Amino acid sequence: MPPKVQCEMQGFTKGRFSSVENVSVSLVDILSCAATVGMPTIASTPTNTRPLTELIWRMGIVSSNIKQTPHGFRWTRSSAYDRLDPSEKTAVSYFLGMTMAAIACKKLFRYQYIIHVDAILQSKNLPLKGKRPDFIGIDIFGHQSGLIEAKGRSNGFDQGALDKAKVQVGYTPAISSLGVNERIASEAYFDENNHWSAVIADPTGNDSTINITIEELLVIYYDNIVNAGRATGTWRQRGNNFTFRPPESSIEISIPKVIVDAYDQSTKSLKNPEGDHAQLEGSPLFDAVRELSESTEGKRSDFIKTSLIELDEKEYMNTFFEKPDKKSSKVENLAASILDSLSALNIEHGDNFASTVNESSTIIELQVHGINSTVSLYRSKQEAKERVELLDDGENVILVGDRWIWQISPKVAKMIGPDNLQSLSDSLDSKPHNLQN
């Protein structure tokens, strides 16, 4: 189970999100969003050098300045980040903020494409002036867009920065071919435990309109990644995909051949030799993405795949596991109870754990069969019952006890087996859990 990023959700329609969403974010998620967020327009990339350089730079900045916590349950800032001077931290935080916004928009809001507002303005030869936020998130299948301003902070949460983001996102131009679904103001920061976190708000605003088609937006989005790949020297066709490996990296990026071919077809009709933008003939890129979605049982994504190579994911995570600092005796007692119950049933587990204690709950995170899982203990049965409805995302198996909730991946639940799951539940219910005041 990947590390989690805590996102506090403010101002969204009641019931759409929990007040706090714990989003699973893998290393691949971070690298992929860093590589693709805010693609520049083709008007701003006259050669193939810049897209590749920017891709390497963005991925390098993000991956070198955050790391997994010792237990692998959260992301935190790296020692390289701590060594930066204040002005350098400001620059890095800006890119971390953009990456966080892209992660949230793809995982929470289900936008497949995150495109820089300036790239859209440039593509239509419009001036880059006035108040405007960073991105537009696009759901081409639902014909909707989300208007996004991203902020990043070096230390704790800054309400003033989020307020500024709310103002800026209100000036975002709407896209004539898409309905405006929402505005998103996002601020990434490091909390009191140095965990990478976010506050995401839904402000109001007024729209102006840019007359641009979905096809033109898709050309802007895919331009950087395709040209970056072609500039690497490792660009190859493998089956139905084009793949490439950024220099001196441990990742491989693949793009479906049908998307690359459609991109080439669209760009030929997008620009004339004098550089003026012409009307696109047809919509080959949109058609290609739609056909891919239909052939993959309705999958909605940009179909760019980022993969780790030469590294086993479990091995990568285990390199960050260390013995935890001493916790309070109450938390250690809860963790000991959980580990004892696992041992009694001969269920494979790690010996280390991470914990979070707040006003309403104590959360223990540990590994079972090599995969992260979370046990949450609440003050009352009612609080636990209310929380179950929020945590049940359909992706994990949820065990519910007297005052506790255990989230277990389907793979681990299958390894444990239904009988042992029930025995595990009974064992925990039989133990005293007087941890809260």
C-alpha cells in the first residue's frame, strides 16, 4: 500500500468528500505528475531540447526533496530539502505545490488532464497578463473543467496563501468547449510532523471565455511529453506503445502509439509554416483517447504510463524502514496488542509501526504480508461507526470492532483468509483499549 497524503477538504458540497481525505500516493504517482503537470504550449517549445530538459528538471526537483518516512506510511521532506536556503526552498515548494495539485486533481477530482493556463493563452496568441491561476483540469469524457490554483509552502499551513489562491482561481478563464464544474485552490505544506500534506478549498469566481476546442487542449497536453521522449535517444516502439527512459533515471514512460500518431496528425493541421494557428481538421486525438477508453472497459486517464525499472517496489520501500522512536506507553500497548494478535494467528507482519494521535483517534500503521495497513481506534463506538462510512472507499477490506476499524487491502485479506479475519477481530475486541483520556 503506497504512502498516504492527508488532504483537508474545505467548502465542497456536503457528502462529496470527507473533511479529511487520506490519498494513496506512490513514487510513480509523484514522478508521473511532476513530469506531466502544466505542459507548455507548442508555441513556447521551438526545439525538442526544452521539453526533455524541463521534464528531467521537474522530476529531479520533486524526487530529490521529498522521501518516505521511516515506516513508509507518509511522505516527508528530505535532508537535501532541509539544506536549502530560504529562497531555494521557496522555489522547490512551488514545484511541490504544483505536483500536489496535480495529484489531488487526478485522484480526488478525476480530471485526466492538467494544463497550464498560460499554455492555453499562448496557443491562442492571447497576452499573458492580469490575475490568473496555474491550471485547468479537464475531464474530456464528462465535458467539464476544474479551475486550479496551486500554492506550496516550506513549513506549516499558511491561511493567507490559501486566501490568495482563492482570489486568483476566481479569475480563471473558462473554456468555451467545456462546462465549469468547480474551482480548486490547493496549498501543499509540511505539517507539524513534517508530513507532506494539503488543504484544498472550493471558492467562487467569475468567468471569461477562451474559444478553444478539446482537440487543441489535448495537443497542448501531449506536446511536451512526446517531444521530450523523442529527444532522449531511447524513444522506441514496443508493440502498441512508444516508450522512453529519461537520462540517468530509473523510470520508463510509455504512450500508446495511437495517441502519438493522432498527436502528429493534429499538429500538422494546427500550425501553418508562418506559425499562425489554424483550425484543426477533425479530432484525431480526442477520437484516439475515446477509443482507448472504450477498449479498456471505460478507463478514464491520459494513458501515459510511468513505471519503475531496475527497482522492486517492495524493496524500494523497505530501504526506508527503520526502528521507530519510542512512543507513549498507551500507543505502544495498542501496537503490542495488534502485533500479538497477528502472531497468535501466524499472520506474517513487520515488527515496526508508525502512529498518529489526535483528539478523536489513535492510528497505528504497520505492515501485514509486506503491505501497509491501518488500524484506527476511536473514543466511542458511535465515532467508529460514523467513520466506517467515510473510510469505505470500495478499495479495501474494512474490519470493524468495538471501537476500532482496520483497513486491509483485498490481497492481504485473501492471504489471511476469512476464518483468521474473524479470529483477528475477536482477538482485538477481547483486549482492553483504554488509550484515550
